[in-house]
Amino acid sequence: MNRRPLATLIVVLVLIALALWISLSNTITILNPFNSSQPLFTRNVETRLGLDLRGGLQALLEVPEGITVTSTDLETTKTILMSRVNALGVSEVTMQVAPPRRIVAEFPGVNNPEEVVASVKQIGMLEFVDFGDTTLPDGTVIKTDQGADGTATPATDTTTAAADRVYHTVMTGTALKTITVQPSNTGGGYEIAFTLKSDFSTVFSNFTRDNVNKYLAIVLDKKVISTPQINTQISDGSGVITGSYTLESANQFAVQLRYGSLPVPVQVAESRTVGPTLGAESVRKSVLAGAIGLGMVIIFMLLYYRVPGLVADLALITYALFTFALFKWVPITLTLPGIAGFILSIGMAVDANILIFERLKEELRAGKTLRQAIDLGWQRAWPSIRDSNSSTLITCAILYVFGSTFGASMVQGFSVTLALGVIVSLFTAIIVTRTYLHYVMDNIKSVEHPRWFGL
């Protein structure tokens, strides 16, 4: 065996070892040789399952009738909502815009549906409101001169009753630059620290200078959440929001502030909790179907192509290992359509091997040596392999675009897993199968054992 196939085989074996490591692990950690207590690299590679496989919450969000909404508004709303729910620790969320006024949302593995729904429904209109010498209890609903759409209305006279008075908004949440949660400086609990954008620092500085010992209320969606007193001028554009916050409530409030207001309000038109029982049964049947299909392909290749079929089976197992490791590394959220795409790509991988082996048999019948037959067979099969796989990748791209445009997330999952499977199958056909063939067959004389090659 010459040096080139041997070097390639070593590379393939290293990749197999890495793929096994990823496939059998939930976390990949590389230790720092100079500091064992501080890992050099850590990555979560747990298998991610979609809503149909592990359960969760499915919701249909809708902009109320009577509110004008554009496609841009829906896309912006979807982006903000994705940021909110992911900040709450809900991973693998998928949201698809369904024009003219709906968003379809899926939250796999949700443990607290009420918290997610509350975060989705919240408009998140934050205001810093001038209360003057007045204080109101937290939770009081007030009127301000800042409308929900950002327009200002005149404030009424200060002698008006508190329930009907319109308070002046000094600035809104758009002035905020950063939001962080930190332990309270006054003892137990937590507080929310914020910094302002440079354009608003002067406004805030001038207001606090002119209103020392007065109250500046923090109002969220017209509801008072805190009424701190201005003790001194705040000229550096930073401050804290204090209150009776636990770590959980402080983080939830920070999420609302950090990701700003929705361009349009949304309401949960319909929601349902999907249990994991159906998902577990679906996974079991999918794995069984995949195992049966893979087993039948392995037996067919072995019986029909003999020794080359054995090589193809080894390459096929290598392909499956590489693909699964890639799904975990990227990561890809597996759904039933996604698993179907993966199983279909197994057929694509076998198809490439069949083309190579049929060409191999033709060259052997023409009197070529085994080494020549391997190289010529692969070279002459390559154009067909390339063209067939390229057409499949083009189809996957079209499916992905249409799935994204029309909200068919299942189509997207199918196209992504199929495309990745096809790419890996090309690698196994070009590198792995050819290397295995050389390593196993270089010292075999086909003329002495024609039945070994199905001749």
C-alpha cells in the first residue's frame, strides 16, 4: 500500500475517533494543559429533539383585529420574541411568520408554559415617568403622555385626581443601552442596573439635577413597578432599578427591558401542550425503521457485491457515524421530517457506492488490474455522483427557501438534514470508500477470486 492511501486512512481513522467522541458524549471538554481547573474548550453536544419528539408548547400568536400590521412588523416582532424566550432559557425555539397577522411558535421542552406565554404577550413599553412629589403603590395603572405607539399626548394639570391624571414621560426604554442583574447594594435580593445611550444621558442628567428629592417612577406597560426617589443628580448616564426582586423575577424583568417593545401587540390565539409520550414512541419507531433499512442495505451490498460490498458497508457505517456527530455538533434540532431526511440520505450514500462498484466490475471484466480498476471505476463514476448529488442539494435549497417563506418548518428540517447527509455522503464516496477499497483490495488478485467481486 503506497503512502498516500495510508496517510488518508490515518486521517479517516482520526475523524472516526472524533465522531465517536461526539456521538457518545453530551459535553465536549478539552482541558488546559497549563491550568487543569480551567478548560481550554467546552461545547454542549446533547442531541436536540424538536417539539414532535420531546413535547413542549405550541402557540398561535395573533395581532388583534383593528391594528394595522405590515410584514416588517411581523418579522421584527418574531425576532424580539425569539430573543425574549431564549433569554428565559427556552432553547430550540422555532417561530414562523404566517401572514397577514399571525406567528406560529413552538417551544420544545418547556417546563413553565405560563412564564413563556406571559413573556410573549407582554408589550414591554418601559417609561421613566415624572411623579413630582407624588408616590403611588407598585402595580398602580396610570396614564402617561406617551402612547403605546410612541406618540405623545398633553399632560393634564397636577390638580387632577390620580386616577385620571396624565403623567409626563421623561424618556422611554429606547434610551437604555445595557441592562444587567446584580445583587442589591442594600442587602438581600437583586436589582437591575442600567446605562443610557449617550443621546439621553444629558436629558437624564438635567432632569435629575432639577428634581432632587422628587420621584421618578419606573412604569412598564402603564403599570408602576418602582418609584425611586432622586437623591442626587445622575450625570454619568447609569442607575439602578430597585425593588423586592428575586433572581428569577429580576432576570425576567431584565429580559423585558433588554429586548425592548414589540412594534405591534400580540395575543395568544391558541396554545396547546404537547406531551412527550407521542414523541418517545415516534423516536422508537423511527430508530427501528432506520435500523431495519440500514440492515437491509448492508445485507444487500454484502450479498451482491461481496468484498466490495463489505467495504461499502464499512463506509456506510462510517457515513452514519459522521452524519450523526455533525448533527450534534452544529447543532441540528431533530424532528420526524428531519429524521426522514437523514434516512433518505443513506440511500444517496449507497447510490454513490453502487455507481463506483458497477464501474469497477466493468474495468475488471476488461482485464484491468484491481488497482487500475479501482481508480478508473471511481473516476468514471464521479461525474454521475457529482451531478445527482448536486441536483439533490439544489432541491434542498429550494425546499428550505419555500419552507422559510411560507412557515413550513417541517420542510426546512427535512431539507437541512438531507442536505447535510448528501454532503457527508459525497465525502465518504470521494475519500472514505476509495481509501477502504485500496486498503482491503490492493493485495487481492481478482482473477484468482472472481466470485469475491460478483463476477
